[in-house]
Amino acid sequence: MTVHNFYLFDRNGNCLFYNEWNRKKQAGISKEEEFKLMYGMLFSIRSFVSKMAPLDMKDGFLSFQTSKYRLHYYETPSGLKLVLNTDLSVSNARETLQHIYSNLYVELVVKNPSCSSTQTLDSELFSSRLDSFIRSLPFYSPRAA
Amino acid sequence: MVIFSVYVVNKAGGLIYQYDNYVPRTEVEKTFSYPLDLVLKHHDEKVIVSFGQRDGIKVGHAVLSINGVDVVGKSTAEGKDILEYLKDPVNYPVSIRFGRARLSSNEKLMLASMFHSLFAIGSQLSPEVGSSGIEMLETDVFKLHCFQTLTGIKFIVLADPRQAGIDALLKKIYEIYSDFALKNPFYSLEMPIRCELFDQNLKGALEVAEKAGNFGAGS
């Protein structure tokens, strides 16, 4: 049971924050390209899902899974996108992501007058609080499953 | 609990088979008087609601028919542009039917190819070694399941999120594909599947899956 990594994108596609805990394989491209690819993939998935959906959706795309990992997605109405990659045992991390948004991002970044919301997050406090929050999650274990 | 549709995508990402088992139609018909308080716009050869969501008519819904007559793309059945028609107070009161736009075959082809690429990107961005592509994609109204065979064919099933047994269904569809498409001497590989027995057996398998039955060893 583990958390692999976390991405935070703003509504223009800039990656504001990234951290990894248990990542075993790098994407083979530079971090900048990886962020662009990840954002592009999410943008395409959202557009794909809105066309394919047989009924009108409320929350939209929630997560996807492959044979080895699961990607959880949460988008705020302001266009901020939170992405969490975990292993397969975590079925729903939506509340986790909502908690990260409302209790960590809004409290520590939005309410911080010296944090600019358009550039990469510089906040040490956010980074350390997020790290301890992730480590405290019931589905996180330092030794990857 | 329903299975909405089945798509089969070949190695190159092209759609070779598509079947819509159940397409829920959420349509609303209302009579309007001038001026129209919904804001409509052109999008992809259709006229859709861009602002003014109310009474079951949501943003993104398309104009399906005017005064009972189905529209053709951006114009009415007589060939008049819909937005022009609705700007003229002479034409009111008018009865318009709104609903989710049906996907055209071209759009289905594009979406299948889009998924083919997304499947591969899902594998590339994996934080774990040896990951497959996207096998299951979940939203609040449907779940998309994908099974990729060793030869690169993808079987994609869109179903209700609570529907169980889709993995068995995907394997069953693979079996039906190999029995009724591959063994058909008139079927060429990677080409669109036009085999009656494949259609019939696929429909049968979907019925069994919806009733949450198990596929017998010899069926």
C-alpha cells in the first residue's frame, strides 16, 4: 500500500508542485516534459470523457487504473488539478485530494500573501505539511508493496 | 445495471467495431417565446447551449429538433440556419427539443483513436515498472474497461460503474472475436468487422453479462 507521487497543476497547465515518495520508474523524459505530458493526458481524458459519457456528468473523470498503479484526479471549480498516483489497493482517494486542497493548499498557499499562484510553489510549509500528511495516510507505507 | 457500448480498436488505433447496447436519452422538449433566454452557439457542426442552464436543459446539450422536426447539423430540416431562425420573433412560439448529442461515426472513430493514445501514455507515465496501459477509467456516470490482447487489439466496454463481471465479459468478447471474426475466411485482419455471427454472439454475451450470469465453460 503506497503513494507514488503527487502533481498539482494550475488551470493553464503549469505544474505548481510535484513530489514523489515511492517512485520506481522515471518516465524517461525530462521533468518539464513529463509535466506537460501528464497535463496533456489529463486534458485529453477530460475531453474524451465528456464526449463519451452516456449521461450528463457531475464530477467527471475520477480515476484510472493500469495493471500496476492507479491515478486519482480531483479538479476544483477554479481549474486547479490535483493528481495522486497510488498503488492498486487504494480505491478512492478523492477525499484525500479534497483534504489536500482545502486544508493544505487553501490554508497555506492561497491565504499566503507572499505565495504567487501562478509560479511553481515555493512554500516550504506546504511541502513539509503535505509530506507529513501523505506519510500519515492509512494507505501509505514506506516500504512499497 | 447496464452495459452502454462496446468498441474494438485495432493495432494501429483505428476503430474496427462499435456497438451501442444502451444509450440513455435524456431529452427535454420545451416551448419558448421570444426572446430566447438560453444562449446558443455553434460547436462542431451542432448548435449547443452555452449559457442559461434551466429546467433540465444543461450546458452542452444540443438542439435536437425544432417544432418536432429533427434538425440537420447547424440548420433546420428546411435548410435555414438555426441561430438565424431563432433570432426572428416571427417564428415564435417555438418548441425546441434539447438533449445530449449523439456521437456521429466520425466522432466515435476519433475518440477510439484518442483512447488508443491515452492508453499508451498511461503506460509511459507509470511510476511503477512494467505497467500496462489504462485498463479501467472511472467517472461518476460510467466505467470504461479496456482489455488489450497480446496482438495489440483492444476491447473497450463502457458500463455502469456498479456493473460487475466486465473482466469476464472482455475475455468472452475476445473469444467471440477469435471464433467469429478471425476464423471467418472472408474477414481481413485489422479491418472493420462485418460478421453477422460476431454481432449476434456479442449481443448474447452482453445480455448474459447484464443479468450477472457466468459464462459457461462451453458457451
